[in-house]
Amino acid sequence: MTTLKLQGMQPLFYSPLTVFELEDAADLNKLLLKEIETLKAQSPGMERSNWRGWHSEDDFFMRTEPGFQALRNHIVEATQLCTRNISPNFDFPLYSIQAEGWVNVLANGGLNTPHDHPNWTWSGCYYVSVPESDKELSGSIEFFDTRTNVRTLTVDGAACFASKFVMKPKAGMLLMFPSYLRHWVYPNESEEERVTIAFNARFAKNVRT
């Protein structure tokens, strides 16, 4: 009698959403909120995907505030871990990490419209403050499947066949995902501000001299 033996499974064309949590993040978040408040007072901000919210300049990785620097180190570590997870033999010494980051502050009713982050490899977001709301989806992030025709034949309950994925973040959480993954943020239906720090990262090959 013949038997069926599983030889393995390849995760073809999948989009890894990686979730990190900063342990004991309360003190860091308090420091970040103070630094962000000072930053808001110094800059009118800019418009990107944000609606009814404040978006800082893209200079997060160049700033010298201690809270920003501490979070920057965690983001670099997360970028390395995510890269190693999908490419175990990636030769880090041959590359330098290039990155940009910015602060998002969404007031009541504020949201981020659907978008992706072209010309980058990884994108992500750290949640400094996520206010409570009686609305279940308030401030949630939704990701869209980038493939076409994926819903023609489906398997109930299988995430790989879903056309979208919705997640309700919490303070201290850090998300990372491929930059091509289109996403948006649901309206903040709380009277308190929703504060996040978003970022992009990629690798540039070092030039030998």
C-alpha cells in the first residue's frame, strides 16, 4: 500500500506581518509623549495619508531626543530580526540600513487613508498611545491582500485566502510588514489622541573602497 508523505511547504508570495511588544513600555511611552508634544509645538506638520491629524517631518531617525533614540534602537533590532526570519543567510555586514520615520497624532475622527510605501522594503508602526473607545474598530489598522483573484476559490478560516486583515493595536506594540502591503487606519472614535510612530527601512549595499 502506498502512503502519502509530506515533504514540506513553501510560503510562496506571502506577506509576513510581524508583531513585537516592548516589555515595560509605560515609562518609554511617557517620555515619547513629552518629546512629541514639544515637536508638535515646533512644527505645523505635513499632509500625507493623514486626515484630521498631525504628521511630523520624516526626520525621526535623525533626532537626538532620548526617547526617540531608544525606540530607534528597537526598530533597528526589529528590522534585523524580520529580515533574518525571511532570509536566514542574509549577510548583514555587506549592507547598511536606510530608514525614515515620522510621528502620527490622530485626533477624534482622524484617520489614515489607504496607502502603501513605495521604494522601501519594510514598513512599520510603534504604538505610543491607543485610547480606549466603545467602538470596536476605533483606531484599528486594516491590511489589504495585494494579489488578484484570490477569492475565486477559498477555504473558510484560512488566513492565506482572506482579502483583508484587521487588527486592533495596543500601546507598546510594534508592527512590521513588507512596504508593498496596502493598509489604512480606521477613524479614532475616542476623544483622546491616538499617537504612533511610523517608519520605513531598506538595505543599501556598502560600497567597497
